[in-house]
Amino acid sequence: MNKETLEKVLRQAAERLKDTPDGPHATDIHIQAFPATGELRVLDDDDNVLARCEADAWNGDEEADPYTAIADCARSVLQDIQDEMERFNVLKPYSFILIDESGETVADLLLVDDDLLVLDSELMAGLDAELDAFWEELAGSVS
């Protein structure tokens, strides 16, 4: 995955999300990757293409799970372009989501609210187990 290519396509999408005449959008931003062909698309919730590119580095890449590499690179780029995100004409909260060729969610990359919260595997790891334990403890103390 070429970080410069991903940054370029995300900045192109950012330009389309700035100062739109029809007011703020209620949307999430989807990054759709096609590792076999090298295509990368940035979409809104209505599947409108905000930007697209070809990433030659993916072509012929035999990496076992290319989505892991793409997600890691995308998280890094999103942190680098935080200043661009401040100028989006998008209602908060909104998310950046990595999706596969069929549109299925692969990874939640970033949640943008009044405060910026990065969602990644380290932050979210074990959250379900912690919530389940909390509810079990709470239910046990009530009965």
C-alpha cells in the first residue's frame, strides 16, 4: 500500500466534502478497496464516488490479508489529514469505514465527533467482554 496514493485520494474526497452549497451532509465516509485490481474508492453513504485511484503497489501483491495493511495505512493517513477533516461540511458524528469489494465492513477506522476519537483494534479490543462482565455483575447485584 502506497501511503502517498491513499493520502492523495483522501484529500481529493475532502475537497468534495468542503463547503458544499446544499448544506452539511449526514454521511459516513467509506474507503472501498479492491486489492486484486489496485482500485481504491472513497464513497459517501449513498455510494456516490467522492474520489478514486489505482494503487499500482497492490497489483500482484500476494499479502495474506491486504485489508490489514490498508487499514493500518488509512489510519495513519487520517491522522495526518486531521486539519482537512475540520473543514468537512458533514454533520458530526461521522465515521471513516474500510469496506471490501462487496461493500462489507472490514474495519472502523475513525470516528469524528466534537472530539476526535480513533477507533482501532487496540482501543476496542475486549470491549464486548468488559460490557458483558459489567452487565453480569450488575444483574447479580440486583437479584
